[in-house]
Amino acid sequence: MSKSDEKQLTVYRFGHFEVNPKEQLLRRDGEIVPLTPKIFEMLLLLVQNNNRMLSKDEIMETVWADLFVEETNLTSNISRLRKILRAGGEQFIETFPKRGYRFRADIEETEPETEIVMTRRVTARVRQTVEEDDETSLRLNEVNQTTSIAVLPFVTLGMETDEEYLGLSLADALITGFSRAKQLAVRPTSAVRPFTNQPRSSAEIGRELRVGAILEGSVQRLDERLRVVVQLVNVAAETPIWAEKFDFKFMDIFDLQDEITLRVVGALSLQLSADEQRKLTARWTENAEVYRLYLKARFYLPRNDPESLQKAISFFQQTIALAPEAAPAHAGLAEACIVGSYFFAPQEMMRQARDAAAKAIELDSQSFEARVSLGVVKYLYDWNWTEAEQELKRAIELNPNYAPMYRWYGMFLTLLRRFDEAFAVFERALELDPLSLPLNAYFGLACLCAGQPNRTIEQCHKTLELDANFLPALGFLGMAYLEKGDFARAVATFEKQCEAQRATFPLANLAHAYAAAGRENEARKILAELNRMSQKQSVLPLFFALVYLGLGEKEKMYDYLEKALVERNVLLPSYLNTDPRFQGLRSETRFQDLLQRVGLTA
């Protein structure tokens, strides 16, 4: 065995502390002390060189190898480490001004304890703590029983316009980190974004989001520094669990995020494995400028309008230009291009999405975001059902608590007419994010495709109670009324959708409904409007096919379906295989031929 391997197996004990290199854990009296990866590396370096002065350069070159960091970064981490070790009642780190640091302790080097011995020791200590403080235990258990949290967008105070992204982006980064803890259900960014700068109490918002704890705070500009004030609130008790203030420079934002994440985990008494703890504070860059560009991209991505998506794509590309090995940036670009395919050249967007997702997985095979995006491309564009399902299922395995990706898997199962499985997926997703507008609405669409329009109507009304202007829910509601033969309500619902957004998709829905209701003249007026729009913007052939289906002009309908096939329109397979408006054609030879050509069977 090499000396390096021996060092990895050696456990170092001093005072009340124990350092385990193999597990990358620091324990105090048997209990895990949360540390960021870099602070642990620095501690281990100091301990393994006990009684020897290490120069600042030596520490920085060892801990931050191949990364440029300023000396203030080292000083800041030493200060944090001293604070942690001081809890043991002794001072272990000695400073040599302008030169370096020395660790001084009576260190015992031993073999690591077996897991069962350590478990017994920790369990005994926990029992003793509970007996000593029943009231505190009860307060924490109220939160632990729910193991659910929402991170609200941070309020920005005194920030320049180009810095306002920090409030939501900091919350988004923390949400991504928390989602890696499998025992913690975290509401996604899409669920908390509507609560930006809302004056309501955190407890009230927590009850609406149906979580046990709320993390909230503010970001304030103080000359060259930023101040973050953060508190964790027990929703049921309406009391703070933990609160703290941090002053830092932007270059230290990584340490800030790690600190908040680990403090929350500790406050909620989550029992994480060593691997989970490492994942919670894993970093893909130490470059503050790279991270700034990435946060800006994440800020614009969820807005789902063409201008914002162009900005998101641009910021992701700038991030990649500075850090080509940044897997999260490639994964983010893939997601942005998938959404962009609905606004820009769809084939080019999908090709870029596939390339970006594949690159992200090459760099990080554990990237669930990239797995989702690759699965979506294979589902929507490649029509490779086997590989699409493999990627989507792998993404869920990697992060089972990330609700948004369940929508893609649920609609994928719906497309393949595996309705019972799709319902189970949507129900699980709504456990994780009960107020999600897309999840609630698309669950309604899945019910419609399964021949359950009454259930669709109920689900869409539930969605519209959350947001009366959520247009997909209006569209699915109109389709459900149409399926029931309630033409008056169907037309009224589609007209309301078009009043809110006179776009090509709502117009095609309304024209089809007019035709089905016997109002042919009005249907043809919208058809003429769609033709005029096609002179200035892209109108999907599938939408023309839908109108001609309503008008009973099957030859033209099939011509446009053929065009949609050539363009590999992302909606075509689901329209052919599950949309109730097309299901009367399943026995026709031409329709069966189209199904086979997209990899499906009648």
C-alpha cells in the first residue's frame, strides 16, 4: 500500500474532533460538522502537516490547484475554520504574519471506526440530547416530519438594474443544491418565482406552498460588498429556526451558498450520507465572473418569451466560452434551446440542444438536468422512444425530488398511451410541487388523452383557480368541452384564450372549434388570418392541418400533416397518437402510415 493510500485510511483525532480523509468528514464528539469541500481540504492539509508552518502559497497551490484565487479567499477560509474548531474549546491554528499558518495539536492517528460502532455512538448521543432538550427536539421534529422546504427569491435592496438578477438567481442556486438531498422535498424555482417581493408573511406563503419550512432573505449592496440576511422559518409554528447575516464580496459567493446550505441542513437535523453532503456543496467553478454570467442566464431562462430566451442562450454561451468544461452551463444551454425551439428555427434549436446535453453528460454523467434535456430531445425531435425513456428515467433516479422533469416523463408516457403510468407520474410530481401550473394543467391533458374529459375539466378548473390567465389550462379546458360535444362552452373558452393571446396555436384551436360547431364562415376567417400571419412568421403546418380537419377537408389536412412530418414538428406524434380531435382517423390507411413513420402503431 502506498503512503498516499495509508494517509487516506488514517483517521486523525485531536481534542473533541476527528478528521476522516476517506469519508471527507469532520466530526465533533461523533457528530458530523458541516464543512465546504475546500475548507475540509485545507484542514486535512494542515492536520497532515501538524507542527509545520505552511506558507500561504503552498496552501493555495495545494487546495486551489490550477485555479486563480486571491489571498483574501485563503484568509476568509482560515477564519471560518478557526471559528468551527473554536467550538471544541481550543485554539489549533497559529498565524505567522505575512508568511503562513501552522496547525498545533496532540494528534492521535488511528484506523477508522467500523460503521456499526460509529452508529451506536451517535445514536446514544442523540438519545441523550433528546432527553436533555425535549422542547427543542419537538420544534425540530415538526419540520422533520414534513421534510419539505421552499426558498423564496431574495429581496434586492439598493441594487443596480443589472444586479437585480441576484435575488432570484441566489434562490435558484440554493434550490438546485437542496434538491440533491433525497430526503428533502424542495419546491422548484418555478413555484417560488410568483412570490418575488410579495408582502405576505413567510408562514402564509409556506402554507400556500404546503411546505414545512421557508428560507427567505435579502441581498443588499454595500459599496464593494454585498450583505445577505437570511432566516429559516418553521411554517407550522410561525417561528424562526435559524437566522444570520453575511457580508461578502461577490467572489466569495460560493462560500456563502455552501454556508447557507449546510446551516439549513443542520437546522433541519437532516442525516445526510458523506456522498450527499459532498454533492450539496459541489462546485463546478471557482471563477466568480463565470458564475455571474451563469446566474444571469438562469435568471432569464424561466421567463419563456423570445427576448428573454435569446438573453439566456447568449449568457450560457458566454459562460461556456470562458469555461468550456462547465457541465451546468452546457445543460442550461440545452434547456434554453429546447424552449427556444417553440420561438426560433426549431430544427436548429433542437440540434443545438442535443449537442449541448450530450456535452454536459460527457463532462458530468451525474447531471440530471442534462439527462432530462437529452431525453426531451429524443422524445420530441428524434422520436426515439426507447432512448428517450432511458434518459428520462435516469434523470429521475439521479434526482427523484426535482418536480419539473416529471411533466416531461408524464407527457412522454401519455404519448405512448401508457395512461395509468402517466397518472402515477403526475400524482408523484404534484406531491412534490402541488401548486405547479404546468403540472396541474398537463395532468388535465393526460386525462383528456385517456378519454376522461370530465376529469380534465376538474383539473383545469383547479389550475385556473391558481392562475386564471394560465393559457395552456384554458386550451385544454376548451378541448375537453369539445370532446363532450359542448360546442358553446368550447368556443367561449377558446375565444377567451385568443383574447389573452392572439397567437397561432390558440387561433387554430378556435378555428377548429368554430368548424366543429357549424360556424364555417368564422372558421375560414381565422384560416385566412393564419395564412396572413404565415407571411411574416412561422405557422406550424400542424395548425393548418387542425383547421382543415375541422372543416372536413381531409386532402389538405393530410398535405399539412406530411409537411409537419418533413419538418419533424415536435407536436406531431402526440397529435397523431393521443389528441382526441384526430382519433377518428386511426382506421384510415394514410393515418396509420403517418403513425408508423413517426415510430408508432395504430
